Amino acid sequence: MSSNSKILLFVLCLFVISNKLVAAPKLNTVPYLFLTQIDSLIKQKNISNDMTQLELLVLYNDAIAEKHPDSVRIFKKLAILNADLDQPKDACIFTKKYINNTLDFSILNDRVYDVISDSEEYKELSKNLLLKIDWLTFLFLYVALIGFFFTVIINFSKKSNRYAKLFISGFVGVHSLFIMEFVLYISNIQYKLPHTYLMASVGALLYGPLLYFYFKSVTYNFKFKPIDLLHFLPTLVLIVFLFPMYSLSGNEKIEIMLELNNSYDSYRYVIFISKVVSLVIYAILIGRFQFSHRKKETGFENKERPIDTWKKTIYRIHIVYLISYIIYGLPVSGLLLSFPYFINYIQVSIMSVMVIYLAYMAYVQPEIFKYDYDALKESIISLGKYQKSGLTNALSQELKENLIKLFVEDKVYKENNINLEVLSKRLNTTRHNTSQIINEHFNINFFELINKFRIKEAINILKEDIHGSLNIIDVAYEVGYNNKVTFNKAFKKETSLTPSEFINSQLKKNTCG
């Protein structure tokens, strides 16, 4: 008799004996088939002998039915044997049983799973448990890193309201943290870094206050006061509430992620509901603040500055984010049935658009973050004076036309000694009236008007110089500046480029042309 036949006979005998013992109603104890005995059979079996494998599967199932003391390890053996037999459904069932009991994901690295790698069951299992990096995961990771970089670098910019920088960087930071947590979740890295579970929830109630204080900072010369800390009290309360969960061990958090422990399900409801309430309240506050301030600020509904367009865009994105978060959060929190999975990606995509937009604007239009708050304050104060002015509408229109003629035809801005007093004499009016005309009709002050015309003239001169033969200082003198430093500063503020950078860009265009 061959060795394989002996093994098969031995297995069958054990199987029969086992079944009889189990069927005996009067026995109080059941002799166990120890794992060492089973392992010895596996070592001797012929892999190509399906009958031997099937009989071993029967023995394993009997051992589990008898509550064998090594049943957890038997789950692993059963998973591997079923995978080897190309039975993906059973293989995945026992794999999940083993992982749920041990939190050991290394079983999925066994090459035997190559046999069932094309099955739907294994694809679903690997998608939920194995590391996966696709182009979308990489894209979100890239956005999160850009957001973190922006959060740090914006605070090093000069000549801008430090509170505005702090609030907008914090606003981008909490969004980036959420995106990063989403990356760890969809890539299954969170199982290796369990303490990152719900890490973004610490900032769940910061979105609204940070954006609200940013809007106040770029609208007024706002200074943060101790009483304003009350806006951040809900965040502190939420952190205290979440602390028991954050203090769990890594394995306990993995059990929550695998839905083996539902003791903390209520935490998701609290996070979702409190965040929605916070976002709605601050969306209303910011909206009312924006509308009422814009109405009182200048009274010129047809005049919109870059800062106003910027704030309006940010506010709209925030509203879209609020709506998308509600749609995303209802199924995630368990309050409603599940939505299609792509809803998660839409919500995070909106956050990513906001982060990229903020970073892009900071790079392309840094003046947005360097808004002249003192000039705005002066403008508001001046308006109070102008309301009491005796300047009639007819005279105002006449002075405006004369002013345009002085700038467009006479190019008065080229005179390096031009000032408000000199310009008023040219208009045959008072200094007060000249200032009022400029503010009312152009929504800027005298110096800003002069600089705009001078820089526009300088740009025209530099564009005509196709060979780049002109000296920058000569151009500065030509348009009315007394020195190169002032010219460079004004040029960069208007174009976001230095004169040298602008010349180089024009030379490249001419070369390509």
C-alpha cells in the first residue's frame, strides 16, 4: 500500500471516529483533534491530491464545530486550504474570521491567494483590507501636502494682516487634515496607523469660526480679543467628548474600523450633527456680515474690488462644501441609508478645489493677502465727509471728465512732482473735491490712481521694447518715478512680477513668436 493511500485511510478513520463521537448523546467530553496532528497530515499530503485536501477540510470543520482550542489558527488553515482549492467564497469567509479574531492582516500576503485573485470575493476583500494606491489617492495626497505647505508658508509673508494669515492658514490646515485622513482611509493605510482614526474630527468645529474671523480680518483692521475665544469653546468640548475614543489602543481602534466594536457609533452622530450645525450658523453669520458690510462700506454696488471677488468666491465654495458634507455625512453617520460610494469623493474633491484655489491665489495674486486695510479705513472715513460735501452731481461729473482728460491726454501722472494739491489746481477745484472725485468714481485713492496709470504706461513701453534694450531706471523716470525701488515695488504690486521678470517673459514671447 502506498504512503498516500495510508494517509487517506488514516484520515477517513479519524473522520468516522470523530463523527461517531460527536453523535454520541451521552458523552460529556469530546476528544479533540489537536492542531499538531492536523499539521503533520498537511506536511505529508500531496498538494495535487484533492481528495486528501477535502478530507482535511472536513476534519477542520469538525474541529471548529467541537470548539477546538486552536480554532482561531484553524481559521487561517481553512482560509489557505480553500484558497488552494479555488473556493474563493469559503476562503474569504475564513480569512475574515481569522483577521477579525487576530487583527493580523499578514495572511493576505500568502501566495496561495493568487489562485483566487480574479474572484469577486477576493477583490472585495483585498479592496477593503489591503494597501491600495491609485491615481486618485495620489492626487488627494498631493492636494493635502500642498495645503500643509500653504498653511506654513503663508505665515511668513510680509506686510499683511497677521490675524488674516493665521485664520486662513488654519482654515486650509483643517481641510488638509481631513483630506489626509481620507487618503489614509481609502488606501487602507489607516489599519497600519490606527491612531490616525478620526484625527480630523478635532477640527470639525473649526471650519466656521476660522473662516468667519478671516472675513473680519480682511474687511476691517480686526484684532483678536480674549472674548473671541468663546467661538472655539465648542471645539474644546468636542475634543473632551472624543477623548475616551482617542485614548483607545491601536487594536481597539482597528476593531472599530472593522465594525467589530459598535460601542462608539454614537460618536459619529455627534461629530456629524455638531459640524453641520456649526457650518450652518457660521455660513449665516458670514453671509449677513458680508452683505451688511458691503452695503455700508462704499455704497457703490457697481464697484467691486479684487478682495470682494475673492471673498465672494470663498464664501460660495464654503456653501457648496456645506451642502456636499450634509449629503456625505448622512450615510457615513448612519442616519440614512448608504449613498453611492462616489459621494465621498465628491465631497473631498470640493475641499481639494478650495485648498488648491487658495494656494493658487496666494501665489498668483499675493496682494489679496496684503490688502491695505488702513487705506480702506481712510476711504470709509472719507465717505462720511463726502456725504456732507456741497459738490453737486453736475459738478462732480464735470470734474471727473476733466480728470480723465488730464490723465489720458495730458498724461499728468508722468510729472514726478505731481500730488493731490497740484492736481487740484489743474482741475480748478479744492483738494477735498479732487479726493472725493477719485474715491467716488474710481473707488481708489490718489496714489493708487497715479500708480495704475504709471505702471500701465511702463508696461506699454516695455512691450514695445522687443529687444529688451531699455534700462529699468530709464523707464521708471519716463513714467514719473524718482527712483528704481519705488518703481519696482509699485510694478510688482500691480502685476505680481518685477520689471525684470516682466521683461524676461516678454522676451520669451517674442522669441516663441
